[in-house]
Amino acid sequence: MTTFNLTETTASKISSTLTRLRHQMGAPAVGMVLTLVVVVDEAGQYDALRAATEAARQHPSRILIVINRDPAEPNRLDAEIRVGESAPGEVVLLRLYGELTEHGDSVIMPLLLTDTPVVVWWPGDCPEVPAKDPIGHLGSRRILDAKSAPDAVAAISSRAASYVPGDTDLAWTRLTPWRSLLAAAFDQPVGRVTGGVVEAARGNPSASLLAAWLCDRLGVPIEIADTAGPGLTGVRLSVEGGELTLSRTDARLATLSRPGHPDRRVALARRPTSELLAEELRRLDPDEIYADAIHRLAEMKGRGGS
């Protein structure tokens, strides 16, 4: 891995340096499938960079980490470039000062890979309408994480008002294995569902999304019950002859129970951010099921539901 620092630089100098470093190493910038732009503060950049780098092992990318510093300082752009044969693409940390903090899009535009998708990820604070954000506007996919919001449930339920195709949230990505297991449970007839409960730690945004998805798909009321966690701990659906339940108690394994069938242990581990991000980078088309879920959640909130 080669690291190169540029202070008081420009986007054109960064681009030239990237090209030069790659050619020096005999590995020109080919094979990268997208540009991943990560907008994060200084405190969160280490964890975000680590997750993005791990995800890029499955999706070689040019990773641009945009860090806004003090807007009161004179205009300045500092860059840290990391390339290497062991690196899954290229990494550029961009620290913006002064008025540049309001014009991050103009800084990163010359650094976007040509003819490849652009994905923008906000690991922490995010704009109210991501698609209208100057940087968010450049992305075909925009990834948020309601988990970082002070009121995570309110944050995820508000997504419907500003939704634009291409938006998604890691609170939804966390549900993929839950949704897969629950859908598979209906491969064999279990009878009519009359209601259900999603159990999770208080204020878990994924629980609200899962309840909305189940309500939308099953057409029955779904409530949310608080537990000690961590995260999602179970789903109970009332069916003819008893309950269909998916219960997780150790953050690794869960028990699937259906009336008339023996209990079955299934893998249902809590996944790190890098795996969630890698999953989202595999899908670059709009997620219509996510859109349906957040709109149903907004309806439920509007009626005073869970």
C-alpha cells in the first residue's frame, strides 16, 4: 500500500497523482466498477473508511471520503491518496476547509470514474432530501443509516416524504435475512395470518420497517413490542392453529417455529456495516420494495400506528 499526501491541492492535481501512482506500480486504474463517495465527519471517518474498504473487496471501487472541516478557515483542500496491489481499488480522503465545505460536489466531480455508477453513502448525519443534496445529486444510489439519527424511528418514517428512486437505508438492509426467512416460512401452507408482533429493542428503526413490510405484504395489523435487544429479537405471526415465530436470542442463531412442524434452528447473525454496504453495492437499481415499506410506514404513523 502506497500513501501520498497533498496539502493545499486541487482536484486536477489529485487526479494526476492517482494516475501517476497507479502507473508507477504497474497497475493502471482498470477493473473498478463504481465510485463510492462517503460523506462523513472526522470522528466517523476511520470506521466508515474501514467498512468501505472491506465492501470494496467485493466491488473494486474508487472510494472518495469527503470530510468537511472548519468552514471559517481559508479555502483549502487536503488529500490523502492510498493505492496498492493489495488495495481493492483506490482511496482518496478529501478534507475540505472554508467555502469548499459548501461545494463538495465541485471537488469530487473531476475525480469520479467515467462510465461507472456513483454511490453516495452518509454513515452519520445526512441531508433532509438526499437526492437534492449537491453531492447526493451525483449518485444513482444514495445510502443512509437511520440508526445514527437521534430519533431513529422518526428518521426512517420520514424517508417517504423525500424518497427518490435510488434512495435506501441500512436499516432496511439489516432486514434482508429476516425477510428471506419469513418469506421461506410461507413456502408451505401455514393458514391465514390474522395479525402479528415484531419484537426489538426500543427505538429500533429496522423493527418499524419490518412491521410495515409485513403489514403491506400480509394485509394485517402488525404491532411492535419492546425487548431488551440487541436489535431485532423476534417476529410472531398469528396463524390458524397457533403462531409462526422467528425468535433470535443470541445475535447469531434463531429458532423458526410453525404449527405442526418441528422447531428449526437457522443462522441469523447480526452483520457488520461492511457486509451491509457490500450488499447495497450489489444492487444499483431502485429498490421498489423498500419504497413500498417506507410509504406504508408513513401511513401507519399517520394513523397513529406502531
